[in-house]
Amino acid sequence: MAFWKRKKEPEFISLGLNRAATAEEEAIAARRDEGPEPEFLEKFATAVASTRENLTDRIDAVIGSRREIDAAVLDELEEALIGADIGVGTAMEIIEKARQQVNRKQLSDVDELKRLIKSELREILDTAERNRKQGTVASETEVPLEIRPYIIMVVGVNGVGKTTTIGKLAHRIKSEGNEVLICAADTFRAAANDQLAIWAERSGVPLIQQKPGTDPSAVLFDSIQAAKARNADVLIIDTAGRLHTKTHLMQELEKMRRIASREVEGAPHEVLLIMDAVTGQNGLEQARQFTKAVPVTGLVLTKLDGTAKGGIVIAIAKELGIPIRYVGVGEQMNDLIEFSPEAYIKGLFN
């Protein structure tokens, strides 16, 4: 089930559609409970192909035909993990755990070693999700159906794919039977509205915008009123690309959050941080600083299919402790897919 959907009774009622689920919808939900579908797994496997070659192929090359684990093997595996952008600290922790098990005679076979690495990577991703559910990190709000619109605020620095992600997300939410609006609150760049207008048209979602230079909070206020008037289910807010060092922009973002909260109970219900997978550790540092300024509830990782260092997914989960919600795996409208730890790990190792 999509992470942003609201709590509802019965469980299978779609957001904005006050009806019981059809047999087809219940079947889809049941398949989701069984795990990722083959087509979904295939998309992930394709997206992480470069990372798989960079990481697991290097692991296989290190191990080769050797059946015993020694210090040299562990050192080379540590380098392979670091080379995939998993992070120095994370790589060292995993290899240290393997080293301790080897010393205690609990680990002696290279196949067991590979299973250990795979298990540790999966546990890191699962822990980030548990942190959200247990309230360790900011969490999306469960909003009753009668409260509209459900507000998603999208933040991130310029150039990470924020505009295209908004278009794809709007398309995805609309395709699930919901009325969606997009708010063009990035009024600092004239080109931002033009780009967003193109994606809004592609997704078939109305765009609320004003002339460049308009107070972003005013655009947000008008968009919320428009969403209420149209009884829209979801309002997606684009914000100006900003860094934590831009104090006035961060203050503007806080002002927008206050207005959203005043106009709609519990808003913004989601704050999504967009991050470019290609930027690797540099992007991670930006994200680390950004999350100190805003209560990010989830991450969207773009361009995962364009990097051999997709291990950044692990670094994000480990160092930020924030779950990844969606990943971009291409340029098409449907190339924004829900992140699945299971599918990601299977894509890397199978």
C-alpha cells in the first residue's frame, strides 16, 4: 500500500473513494502482502544492474574459487563495499561482524559470508522502516477521510529531479483514483513554473501557479483554498530548491509549513526530500544537513538506474535513519516505483 494513503475503514477503501474494495482490488492487496511481484522485481533488478556489477561482481571476484575466509578476503570485501558508496562506517561494521564470527569459528564458508553481507544490508533497510513506525523519525500523519486535502510538501536542492518527481508522483496518485492538485510554490525561478506546468499537463493534474516573484506562501494559501473548493484528495507542493545555508529560504519554508498547518489539520502530512543517487556521498551530506532543518518523513531517490554506486541506498538508511519511499528508475511517467528493501536486495544479489 502506498505510504501516503490515509487510515480508512474498511482497510481496502481507496483514498477519496468512499466504497468497499472490488474483488480485483482485494486481490492486488493480497499479492502485495505476499511480497513484490515478478515484474516489480525485474524493474528493480534492471535499475541496480550497474550497482550489482560494481558490488556483487566484485565480491565474487574477491572470493573467486576460494573456500576459506582469511584477513585478505575480508579487507578486499571491505573495499568493495566502500566502492559501492555503502559508506565507510557501514562497510567497516559489516566486515568487523564477519571478522568476529570467523574468529569464533562461527563463520568459515564464503557462501555463509555472502549470506551475512546480504542479511546485514537488508537489516539496515528494515531498521529505517521500523524507526518510522516506532516514532524514532518523523512519520506521515494518518489523516481521516473527511480531512481534505492531504498535503505533501516536496523539498530538495536544485538539480536533483524534484520537478519530474512531482509530475510522476501526481500521475501515480491520480491513477489510483484520487483528485490531485499541484502547487507551484517555487516562485524564485521563472523556469521552475514552466517545467512544472509541462509535467502537470503530462500527468493530467491541474496546476495552481502565479507570476514569478510572488510570495510562495501566498501561492500555497491559494492552492489550499482551490483544493478545498474542488474537494481534492491530495495537494502536492513544490518548493524552491534550497540548501540549509540559505537562511531566508529555510524561514520561508517554515512559514509555508505554518500556513498549511493552520488551513488543514495536521498539514503538511508528508515532507518528502528528493535526493539524486548519482551524487552519492555528496548528496548524502546535503540530505544530512537538510533533515536538521525540516521534519522529513521520507526520501525519494532519483536516477538510481544511472549510477554504479547505488549502495548509497544503504548509506541513507544507515546514517539518516529515514525510510526511502520511492525511487526513480527512468524517464517515463511510470518510472517512479515504491521502494522495497526486499526487491532492492534481490536485485543486487540475484
